[in-house]
Amino acid sequence: MKRVLFILLVVATFAAGAGVMRLKYAVAQKAERLERLAAQIAEDRRDIRILEAELAHLTTPERLEDRAGQHLALMPPRPDQIILSPTHIPLRLRELTKNQAVKRQAVKRQAVKKQAGAKPPAESSDQSGGIR
């Protein structure tokens, strides 16, 4: 009996040792992955700072004005193209809003016609009035 117990304890000890070694190996792998990810994050943050600096340079008003002059042949607006007051805006905006209102009313009328033409749902024959 003692011999069987001794053998079981030896086997359990080896199994526990193998489990600890396996766990140690898994932890080492996770630590290496964590280090790689931390290095990647630092590199990505560095790249983001560089890209933000490039974006700030590329979107400066002076540079955009220069590039627009080179490629788009844009010119400053003439004084007659500048609207000084909202009252000088043409009436087209009001016409658009009137057309949109007319369209909305037509859609509402169609919806009402569809609802009036639809049959009401059939009532159930259940007279209990309880929750189903």
C-alpha cells in the first residue's frame, strides 16, 4: 500500500513539475508578445506624430493658396461676387423650400389614402381579454 502511494506521489510530482514548466513557457511567450506589441505601439505613435506634422504642413493656408494657384487657376473673388447681407441672396432658396413642402404634403396625402384603403385587422375570437 505504501509503495502504491509513493508511486502516485512521484507521478503527481512529475505532473506538477511538467505543468509548472508548461506554464512558465506560456508566460514567457506572452511576455515576448507583450514586448513586441509595446514596441509596435511606440512605433505607431511616432508615425502618427510624423503624419500629424505632415498634415499640418500640407494644410497651411499659404501652401494651399499656392497650390490652388498652380493647379486650379483660381483668382480672388470680384467685389460684385461677394454677398454682404443675407437679404441679397436670390429667392431660389425660398422656391426650393416651397417645392419641398409641396412634395411632403403629397407624400402625406398618399399615406393617408393607403391607410384609408387598407382593411382593419381582424379581431380574434378569444373573449378572455387576457395576455397571451
